[in-house]
Amino acid sequence: MESRPSLPLDVLIHILSQLPPSPRRGCDDPIYAFVGFLEASTLLREAATVSLLWEPHYRARYTHYDEQAEARRLSMTNGDWRLLYVARRQLDGVALRNLDEIVRRRSGQLEHARSIFELSFDIWDVMQTEAEQPVPVLFRGANENHAEQTQHIAPNASTRRYWARSIMESISRSYAIDLWTRSERGDDSVSFVESFSALSCFLGKSPKEMSEIFLPLINRCRSYLLGRDCVLDPDDPKYDLVELCIGVCSFMRSEGFDAVDPENFHLLQNILPHAYLTSNKKTIPISLVHVFVAIARALGVHASPVDFPARVLVHVSTPDPLIDDFYVDVYGSSIKPILTLREDITALLMQHGIPPQSMVQYTSPCAGPSMLLRTSRNILSSVHGDHRSSGSLAQTSLYIAFCIYLLLTSREQFAARVTLYVGLLDCVTVIPKTLVPLFPERSGARETLEDKCRTTIERHRAMTTVKLRSSPENASVSYFVGMVFRHRTRKYVCCIHGWDNTCKKDENWIKEMNIDSLPRGRNQPFYLCFSQDGLERYVSEDNVEPKIATTGMVTEIISSTHNFPIYFSDVVAMSGDRVKLVPSPEVLHSYPEDEVAARQWLTAHFSG
């Protein structure tokens, strides 16, 4: 057979250059065309190895990276985009294999999580892909699309998403702690805007994601000002710094950034940058100052926050030494945006009872640490006043506040407060890798943090034991993982996620809970449970009143339990409003015979 003539090399290169880059993994990924070329003829392979063809695909897929690791890769590959792409895909593979093992079983789980964490932002993009996979409807958050079709949901999607998000949170929290430490030590390269934006890193937002929220906002502000003939060039004779700052305030109000209504003042979303930059734009003074300073600095204005009593102001330095600096009240900008030192500021300080000799500290520009401490105080105030935010958001906010107190003050007692809010994953990543090394050996803070990590890890490893119902010592266990029940005396509804054949709590707990007064005392099975109020319970079998699970029961438990997807990966509808919880792979591995027990119980108790 006569072979067909090949296309010229430059034509083949042009064809490959037309493939649109895609940040997603999958069978439609255009990179497979490159792979096909590489595995074909010499000519096709030569076309597919052209470095510049790979650059748009690399940049589309890999928007995050660890700076030091990226510098090493660039050096090792001589900047070849194809080799860079291959190196990152190999890291993706490492991360995904470790994630598979985390989902599969508890044994070795922490080691696999640590392996992913240590790759830092190099694996952020692939973890984000996992974190954005569709999950069953009942596992979707309030802001997710509940009408989305479910036929393409991957097995154990909710469990995979939970672990991917948790690892991302640990990576970004570690970044925030490092950034705040540098700022506290006087690193001038860390700006107020950057350090304040890092508050959202504790909720899994990357620093790049936060900076990208600001970019379009700054560009819109520039267009807004130019559209109103505001001069932005400081060398222009018509440049008016005061009018420029008034214009920025006006722009912010046009975008919805304004003073919060009194009834919403204590919402925690007012404190978290990713929230008030997108949804909660009517917010508190310090948050509006953060937005103003970010925009103003991008426009070349030397603006800084001021730790003023009552509400934070902005100090603006004027380039002309003959013209006084001034202050911007962003929160009150609709009434009087510009305040002068001689007239307004002095009078306000005197109203607050601050003597002249103390006024300098309340009028001077300040850096990130002062504002972080102030926002930590806001968090403590808001947690008690916000009754609408979720319990998990309150817990994370307190984690932020006490981490800041611990980092930016010399009071080691805050270490104990930090440990109240540290989860399992942070005990093997953030705390030992980032926080503990900041304190001297045998210091109180270090020992407190290390003890928390040690006891949490020991507790987790104790749960890796496989429990068989068929073992003689477990013969008395009547119920199973996934059962929903009502507490006989206290009436709250729970679901079981683990069990012990006898009470495993210490003597103090047994006495406090009066366990020995129960019909079977401490020598009966006890069940680890999630309750409707989001608390973990340890309930005796005497107090279990089994129920057929309904959508309403399960929805309430899921919505109040942050780590529910660790233990259950799906909810299967039966008939009517009745459902069955599907244990995650790690729970099935730890309780391999409970699924049979569940089927037998449902068969015996459920008809229709």
C-alpha cells in the first residue's frame, strides 16, 4: 500500500497550536492530542516536543505552585514547557495516589495526608479539581447547585472532596501562619493587604485566589475614576489626591461596599475577606479599610490603616511636604469621607478621652500585625453575637483569632486556646510543621501544641483497628454503623459512625455521666455518633431507640457536622422519605461486617 505523504512540520506545529488549553483532567483533555503525536512517527513527535506549544496548557492547568520548587524545576528543565508539564503531572499522580489511600482506609491515612501537604501549592490545582467534583445532593452546601444532575457523580465523591478540601485548608493555613510570622518580625515585603487577605486562607482560599478577587475590582475602579475625569497621574498638575480618595470611596459604594446594617454587624462573614469581597459587601469598618487600601495602593496612593478608636480609618500620605496628610473614613464616606488631623481627628480623640500625649499611637499608620490583633478581637465579639453562621465557621474563626494572638503576642497561654480548635489533619501538618518550630524547646507553648498533636494522633490510630461483629467479644453489639436513632431519655437524633463493645471512656467521664446507673452499666456496647446539633456523642446501647432514617433527619445531621463525609459517602433513597446512609470506604474497612448487619436489620424492620 502506498503511504500518504506527511504534512510539513510547520503545519503540524500550527495544528497543535490551535488546541485550546483546558485546566481540567478528563478524556476530552487536549493534551491527549500531544500524547498521540509523541507516540506516533518521528515527524509528529518532533512537532509535539516544541516547548512553546506546551506553555498555554501548562499555564491553564497549573495556576499555583511552590515558588522554590518551581525555581528548581525551571533550572532542571532549562525552561522547557513540555518537561515542566510532565514534572507537574507526575506530582499530580503522587497526590492522587495518596488521596486514594486516604479515602480507602484509616491505616496510614495520616502519613498519606502529610505526603500531599508537603508538596504544598504544587498540588493545589489537582486538589482543587477533586474538591470541585459533583457530590450527592444532600452533601452539597447552601451555595451549591442542588438541581445539578447526579448521574455523573463518581464513587465516594463526597469523601474525596472532603479530604481534598481539608488538605488545601492545611496548606493555605500554613502559608498564612508563615506570612503573619514574617510580618510580626518586621518583614517589609509583607503588606497589610496581603497579610489581611490571608485571614481567608484558614478557610481554604489560596493567596492567588485572594489577589485575583482584587484585580478586576481595581481595574473597574480605574475605569470608574477615568470616566469621571479623575486624574490618576501624580505628575499631572491637575492631580488631586483628596478628590481621588473621595472617588475611590464613591466607587466602592457603587459596587455595594458600604456600612453594614446594625442587625448584621456581628456576622462572621464581615470579618473574612473572601466573604465581604464577594457577597457580604456591606460590612464593618476594618474590612472596608482593607478594600480601600488595596485599591488605593494599586493606584499609587500611599494609604495605610490607622488603629483609631471606635472604627479603623485610613491614613493617606501626601507627596508634598508642605501639604498635611489626611485621613479617610471609608465607613462613613457617604457623609464625610475626608478628615483632617488638626480639626477632625484631634476632636474625635478628645471625645474618646484620649489625652494629647497619647494621640500619636492612634493617628500613625500601622502595619498588618496591629490590624490582625484588632480583627481577632472582632472575631471574639462576633462569635458571641452571630447566631446565624454555622458552628464550623465559628470554630474556624476562633482558630484564626487564637493563632493570631499566639503568634503576635508573647502570651503562651493562647497555645491552649488554639488546641481547642485544631482538627486531626492540622495535627499532622500545620501545627508540627509550621507552628511548633516557632517556639523554643521545652517552652510552654511548644509542649502544649505537641501534646495536642500527640494525643489526637494516638486517638486516631486507636481507631484503625478492624472490628468484626463475628468476633466473640463483640457478640453483644446489636446496632451498626449508619443506623439513625433517637436517644431514649434526651430525645436528640443521632447516627452511628463507630462502636465499642464496652465503654472506653475514662473513669472521670463514667462517673460524670452516671454510666453505672444504667441497666447494663459500663459493660455494654457504646456507640460513637453524630447528633443533629453537630456534637459528637458517645451513647450506651441502653439509650439507643432505633429509627428508620428520613431525609429530614439525615439532612440536619449532615448540615451540622463538618466531618460527616469522612464516615459516609452517600445517602441512598429507599421509598417515600426514607433513606439509608452509605459508609465511606475507610469505615467499611474498619467495620467490614456492619453492612450485612444493616441489610438484615432493614429487611426485618422496613416494609414497603
